[in-house]
Amino acid sequence: MVKKDRLIFWDIDGTLLHCGSNGRKALNRTFLELYGITDALGKSPVGASMDSMLLGGIMKNFGIDPKDFPKITQHYKTVLKEILEQDNNKRILPGVIPILEAIDKHPQAINALLTSNLRVGAEAKLSSVGLNKYFQIGGFGDDIGEKWDAAVKCIEMAEKQYNTLFPKDQIYLIGDSCYDITSSKKIGIKSIAVATGWTDISTLQACEPDYFFPDLSDTEKILEIIKV
Ligand SMILES: [Mg+2]
């Protein structure tokens, strides 16, 4: 049997899909419904750090017992699902499905998630547009640490699961933010930046990704880079 030897990490928001500011809306509604707090997130940027850090910061600010974390994430899951169901503007971004399909069918390649979303948030977002079937493995924003820590943990998990070793230059992270590029550099994997999110082209390019695309519609070129 051919061993798996390339791992392709995908960021979610602004890379696989767009669902506006639904994550932010759902978090704010969660704190409002559970604790009567209005605009709990304030100006905190969503996606610039892991959701666990973001939530931890809010909980600390408002003096919420850390033991409430599971209750908050459960409520968030319900609210986010409801908001996503009602949103007719959510969409999968160009080129995403053919690339996911090609990786999925390739005997040596694996699709994986790498997101600052909590696992429940990631699952709700992916299933709202039918992309959950492509992912069996991933790094999520539940754990304490940064995005690159979640990547390292996921690589270890994947190596165990598939009984293989992934050479660093055959692990890629496709993402729309400088946080994705920085995370790739931290652990020596390849970054593929795409400008379909909230970061403009010049800012993304200034972060010096290994590869850059305005969007993922040039699927042939991308599959060539990841050797699929
Ligand atoms: Mg993103």
C-alpha cells in the first residue's frame, strides 16, 4: 500500500468559505443570552488568535467562572447553527471543491483543517455548506496555544493515524491571513496565501508566503505546487 506523504492544511474563514461575521454574531449572542452582556467581543478581532484565547479573555474581563467554558461552547454551537441556517450569503470560495476532491482522491495526500475556530464552530460552518465530508482530521481553537501549536499536534496525530512521516516540505497551509503565514514559518511548513479573506493583497505579500494567489481558481497551478 502506498503511504500518505503529503498533508494539506486548510484554514476555514476566508479560505474554504465565507460566512460573513456569523461567528462574531453567534459569540456576542451567546454572552448576551447566558449572562446579559451586550457586545461582549467589542473590538476584539476574531481569527487573529485562537478562539479559546479570545473566549478566555472575555470570560476573565467579565469575571465569568472558567468552569462555564463547556456551557458557553454548547450554547455557541446552537446559536451559530441557527444563524448559519438563516444566512443565504454564505458560500464556498472559488476553486475549493476541485482542489479538495483531487486531494481526497490522491492516494498519498490528506486534507486537514487548521483553524482558530472551536471544533463545534468549525463543524457548524463546514456542514452548513457541505464541506465537512472532506475532513477527518484537524487542529482547532479549543486548545490553549497558538495556531502553529495546533498544527504540530495535528501533524503528530496524522502521522500516528496513517503510520507515516510527513516531510516538512510536503506539508502545506492554505490560508487567507498573516497569522496563517506566520504559523507556517514557525514550524517550517509551506504557506499558500490566498486573498479571498479580510487581508488585502499587499499586506499578505508583505508577510512573505511561499506562494500567493488572488483566489484558488487556478486549480491546476495549486495542484502542481502540492504535487497532487
Ligand atoms: Mg481565515
